Amino acid sequence: MQRLMFLLLPCISLVTAIVTAGLSLGDDIVSRGAALEKLWGEGEFTEGPAHGPDGCIYFSDIGNRVMKYDPATGKTTDFRKPSGRANGLDFDPQGRLVAAEGANTGGNRRVTVTERDGAIKVLADRWQGKRFNSPNDLTIDTKGRVYFTDPRYVGNEPREIDVEGVYRIDTDGTLTRIISDVPKPNGIILSPDMKKIYLAESDPKGKRRLLAYALKSDGTVADKRILHDFGKDRGIDGMCIDVKGNIYGAAGQGKTGGVYVFDPDGKKLAFIPVPEAPSNCVFGGKERKTLYVTAGRSLYRITLGVEGFAVFWPK
């Protein structure tokens, strides 16, 4: 099997990394000559990219606003300001933006949906009458159920819930905690067949692992597995997935910082270096083969050889 090799280029142009050897998996994941472009770099801490119904990429500039990048014009504009400290974003089957709003200054500590008319509706803000720690990241299944993580990384607000867990919000508003034994649950994504849920365990003082669970039809989980252990390196922050079920995790920092690609069993397939600490990624583009990456203060993209998966795709 060929190895991927990367050459970091000077910051003379928007191209920051170029792949010099491809990895074949039927269709190449990263093709020879694929380039990473920097699209925007005026944020404070970018996160949570999501592909919207208008073909634009929505992402969080945490603590400030939700941004919208338009590939047709190359412009990045404010979409929601203030954002309630929105972090992870996703679009539900109806094409509405769902946001995990975190803790710290300006944080609302809740999960919301933005209706098409711009109205913001709260999906959940409490567990058994107690406010969440800091909703961090989320994913949505084909039934419209929202799965979100609730760790606490920053913010001096008193914690009301001892467990840093993973929750499911059903379409009728019922809230269920489905995982309670993972310190610092972070990124979360579902397999295309909705039968697995992948979770990033990202504890700065503990374990940094990629976990997998079987997802039952009732939305509960079983059969926890460790797919990859990052050891002392920075673990996965956010994730996305392709139609083959390969997992794309934004992890590492410095020389190890980038997007790690794993197959459903945790075998490492590819690595895409990113010059700033990566936080999350999502597929977009008309052919669904453009990978957008939030990192540091910026938004990047690279064209890949495999199609991404999402519950909602623009028509």
C-alpha cells in the first residue's frame, strides 16, 4: 500500500499543502496533487462546519458568531450574531440549522434549531431540570433525532450536572442520556447506515481515543469499541464521514495536526496536514467531494476523490 507524503509550501499563496502520492481505495481518497486552500482567516476560533441548503458552508467563530462561506462568490459573512457561543452545527432532514451552544461568556448552554424564517427554537437546555455543562458537538440521524455531546472544557459557570455525557433529542422533544462513562466526550458522527455511532473521547488530562458503538433502532447504544488511541497527542475534536463509512477526524497539532482518515474498523487510511490546529470538517460541493476544514482562526478546503455523506444534502 502506498503511503501519503506531503510537502508544506510557503505562505506565498492560498495553497498550504500538496499531496505528492495518492492512496487508492477504489476511488482515491486523496489524489496526487490535491491541494489544501485557505479560504478565510479572520476568526478567533473556528469550529462546526455544516453544508447548508444554499450550498454555502456555515461554521462557528466560537464566542462571536456563526459565519457563512459562499463558494460561488468566495465571500464569508455573518449569519448569526451573537451566536450563544455556538460550537457544533448540522442541518436536519428539513434543512434547518441545529446548533450546540456552549458555556463561557455569552454561552447559552443549549441545543437550538434555526427555522427557515430565522426564528430560533430551543430543542433542549436542561437534563432533569439541571442546565447542561456545555453542549459541544452534534449529529442528526435520518429520523431527525439529534445526538449531542455535553463536556465542560471552558467556562466558570457552576456545573449542575456531574456527568459529561452524550444525549439524544427525539423529534417529540424527549431527552435521553445514552452515554455516561466517557470523560470529555467531544466530536460525534453516525455511520451512513445509521447502525454505528462514533465518538471522540478528548480529555486533555486523560485519554484521547476514537470510540465506536452499535446504535440500536431505538437510539440507544451497545458494544463499545476502541478504534484508535492517540496516546499523548491531541485527540479528535470534530468528525465527518464519507459514503463508504470512512471517518475523517480533525486531530493533532503542529506537525501532527490535520485530518486523519480511518476505515470503520479504525485502520488509518490517510492523513491531510493542516497548518493550524484542526477542529472539525465537513463535506460539501456539488459533487460532495470537497472537504472543508475549520482550524485555528481559519476555514480551509481540499478536493478529495470520495463522496461525503450527510443526512441532509442540498437539492
